[in-house]
Amino acid sequence: MNKVFMAVLFLLMGPSIGAIGASAQNSGMAASADHTAPSYDMKAQALQDLQGVQKKFVDLANTLPADKFTWRPSADSRSFAEVFLHVSGERYGILSLMGATPPAGFDGKTYEKSTTDRAQIVEELNKSWEFAQNAINSMTNADFAKLLPKLVPQANAGDVVYILVADAHEHLGQSVAYARENGIVPPWTVEVQKQAAEKKAAQK
């Protein structure tokens, strides 16, 4: 992801990130009195969310007709292929903000336009997902709280992971809109509709 864009993003999120940090400090002060088990595991939840989104991206890419990978809603918008590769590339770019090293030869400036071939796109999605899994799985709880002052004051590695999750969902929504514009029903929706029809038929 463009470093200037990320800097602006963190600046916009600055008040929220600061509030989260303050809340965490206050929670820490009260920790000795509250022994309730944590209700949210950011590492596990982030991996679960990202895995679900990854599956949907791959399923959608495998559903698209080959001639749709170059389709774009307007001249100044990304094509289907470019959106998929943008998602893949941002896993490298966003996680590099907390120190993860992108693979050798990765060039964020040319990556999005590197291919329109379905098989290659799916391969890139899978490779970048493996990279993201390894980077997040290697983090300890302390790593999530590690401050990254070069981004914005009070920003930490957990914020970077959160941004990756939010960004993935944003582009999944974009991809679904692209599909619907082309009369393509996302495969996971097809499956839900099939199950609903089977259930309705069984009740007759």
C-alpha cells in the first residue's frame, strides 16, 4: 500500500487509536480486580476473518468467466484482476508496516497489472494469504501491543492487523458489486440459496 496513503490513514485514525490505547491502559489498571477471561482474541479473530475473506476471493475468481477479469466499471477504476491483485499486494504492503518482509522481487508499483490470468491470480492470492498467516501467527500478545510511533503516536502492530482485516472486507464488497453488475451471483450466495430451496422443499 502507498506509504503516503497509510500515513494519512493513520492520521485520520489517530484519535481512535489514541482512545484505544487509553482504554487499554485503564483496563490494565483494573486488571488486578477483574479476572474475567478475555471476550475477544484479536489474533484468532483476525485470522478467522481473513481466512473467510480469502476463500471468497478465490471462489469468486474461480467463478468469473475468463473475459471478465479485464472488466472495470469505469476507465479510472480497477479491473477485476487488479482488485484481486490489489488485495494480494496489500497483504505484503500493510504487514510490512509492522516489520514483515515482502517476498523478494515484489514490486508494489507494477504488481496489480502483472497478470489477468485466472490461475496466476489465484496463485498470488494463495501465496499472499500464506504470507499473511505466517506473519500474524508469529505474533505474540506482546507483539500486538508493540508501539509503532513512526506511523502515528499510540499506533501499534494490532492496529496494522486491524487495518488489513478492514481493507480486505472493503475490497470483498467491491468485488461483489463488480460481480452483481455483470449478472454474476457470488458462489457463497448461490450455496445459501440452494440450501434455503432444499429446506423449503423438505418442509412441503
